Amino acid sequence: MSANINLKKVIVPMKMATLAIALFIAGCGDNQHIKDLSNIDLELEVSRFEQDLFTCRSVKDILALRENNADFYAVYTNNLVAANVHRPGVNDTDIAVELYKYISHRDMDSLFQMTQEEFSDFGPYQEELEEAAKYIALYFPEEKIEKVTTFISTFQYGSIFNQKDKEFGVRG
């Protein structure tokens, strides 16, 4: 009986080793899901909206940001942080004042500082996003993502897609 037990001790590890080698060899082959993207010409523009926003030092700077980033500013203030900046009967200056208060709050400033420590070099993420955009262009040629805008939204939204401008926004 002890010879039988010893035989099991040898056979089980051999089966496991054979399985591991087979999986390793299978893993070395071509992956049918990885496509050649080299023929897809796509340059992804990355806009760091949160950096532009949190470097504003006055309501006047916020209004200038609104002019320079009109489309995304509208999406940001009307959808992403609307609960923080909109009040009944507000105008553009009122929204800018509330947005300035929002970014000046110590919690928001801390959040911005943490995201900048983590994402100060956005290059590696941009490469991953470009690859993802190329896959989207490959499988859905009519849906090309040409611009990514980063933002901070107090955890309300992780990402948005602006269909009209083919712009994708990701939260930092």
C-alpha cells in the first residue's frame, strides 16, 4: 500500500507539470484576439481639463477657461458637477463663482493633488487609450475617438462620451 501512495505522489505532480507546460506552450502561440493595428492611423489628443481648471486663481480665470474649452466646460458644469455649481436662476458668472468655490475647497484641492501625483505623467495611459481607440476604429469604423479629456468629478462619473464631437472624457 505504501508503494501505491508513493506512486500517487509522483503521478499527480507529473500531471500538473505536464498541464503547466502545455498551457505555457499554448500561451506562446498567436492570440487570435490581438489584431495588427499598425495600419490604423490615429493620433489621440489628450486634454487635461482638470489641470487647466485647478490652476485657475480667480473667477475671471474660470470664465477664460469657459471660453477656451466651451464644449467640455458646458458638459462639465451642466452634467458632471451640476449639483455643485447650479442653483435656480444662475447665469454664467454665477456658475463660474460656484465652480471657483468648488475647486477652492480643501477636499477638492486634496483630490486634485492626489490625482496629479498619480497621473502627472499621462504618457503610458495615453498609449493605452490610443490602442483602445484603434480597436474601436477597427471594429466600429464609424465611431472614431480622436480626443480624450481628463477631469475630476467627485466620483459621480467615471467617463463620458460626447457623440457629437467624438470626444471621450475620463475621470482622473
